[in-house]
Amino acid sequence: MFLHKHPYRPFIPVSTTKLIVGTLPPPRFSQHKLLERDVDFCYGSRSGLLWPVLDKIFDLNLLFETSEKAIKQRKGFLTQHNIGICDIVESCKREKIDASDLGMQDVKLRNLISYIKQYPLIDTILFTGGNSKNGPEYFFRKHLKKYRLKLELVCDEAPRIHQFNFDKRSIKTVSLIAPSGSANRAIGSMDNYKQLKQQNPAFNTIDFRVLQYKKHFT
């Protein structure tokens, strides 16, 4: 059984208003076995789509390489735009060494509520995935139950939006399409995507994410 620990501490600038919440990076990041074009930072997998999408939205000219400069670019962007990252999974066990959410067993969660309390400007949580089993929203709902809190539906159309009240604050949550290739099939089945694709055959799943993410990151 492989113990998969999160390799990065939460990155939460003092001015954070939006918090990105996922699960775990691929196991190779915990094993320090990065590949060419991986970035040694949150969501740094060369096959991940979060940073390519944000690069397009904000015209960042990011480097996609294993270098300190690439890390500094991302930290600088997050700080400038009051965005933090705190994945909800601290560790899990796996029978198969892969990045599958469903493959996670004996999951240990981070205490996101304590971070929300510690950083009082946080008003939005951006989940990099929905409420499917072992997804970030799924785990967050379990986490809230310990505090007798629950998500209340605000918008039932993708991306689904919820809210909850804590520490005399109303916190909004947005369940974005996952920034991974495995979510492309789900995007392809969406009526909105099909319509946009019909209007412009060159339109692709990254373009669709750009449209969705832009509404909630800017």
C-alpha cells in the first residue's frame, strides 16, 4: 500500500479572498520524481490544465518547466490577485500508484474551516471538481458535517454554486469543471459546449474552461 502525502503546504496570502481547493497532485510530486515541463508547485503537472487556463485568462506568459522562476511566477500571480490554494486532502493510501480520486483510501483531510477562520477575507471557495465520490466538494461536505454546517444550493447549473454561513460570514463555493483531461468527456456531453462547438468548430475544451473559469477568477 502506497502512502500518498500532499507535497505542498497551503499557499494562502494574507489578502486571500478566493481559495482554490482540490485533492492531491499526482504521486510523482510526493516522490520528487518530476517530469519534464512539470512545475514543482500546486497544480504543476504538465498534463494539468489549471495554469494553462489561467495563463490564457490573464495573459501571464507563464513558464512550464521545473524551475524556481516558474514557481515564483505562480506565487506572484496568486498574491497579486488575492487567491490562495489549499487542497483538502492531506494524505491517503493507494493500492495502485496513480492520481485517481476513486483510488484514494484511508483519506486524511485538512481542516479547511480552520484556514477559513484564520483568513477572514476568504469569501469564495473554488473547487477544482464537483461532488463525485472523493472529489473536493464531496470531501468538503463531509468536513462541514463535523461543524454541523452544510452547503445550501444557490445555482443548480454548471458550475454549481452553493453557500454556507460561518464565523458571521457567508462563503460561496463554486464547483468548476476539473482542470484535468479526464473531465473532457463530460464537457463534450454538455449542451452549451455542443452549441459553442457548432458555432465555431475550432472551439475546444480548454476554451470552454477559459469561459467558465474567467467568470469566477476575475
